[in-house]
Amino acid sequence: LRLVNLVGEVIFIENLEKFEGEYSHSFNLSEYSKGIYLLELDTDNGIINKKLILQ
């Protein structure tokens, strides 16, 4: 699980190796600039990307 900015800098990373089931995580983004961030989840079937917009 990675959170990256549009420049490609990794803001947060967590290794969920061999993880199965439901996962929940809260991010405190108050110290980061407004803008678009990408949440990336690397799975056995490929990478899932979700866009986060910080307003």
C-alpha cells in the first residue's frame, strides 16, 4: 500500500505481504498540500490505483 503525490514521491508506504481479507487505514493528511494524491495497492492481479483529492 502506497500513497504518492503527483510528482511520484512516496508519502506513506505499508507492506501488506500475503494479506487477505478486509483492510482499513486512516491517514492524517493535514500536513500535506492540497492537491491530488494516488493510493496504490499492489496485488497478485496487478496494481490498483485510486485518486485522492485533498481540498
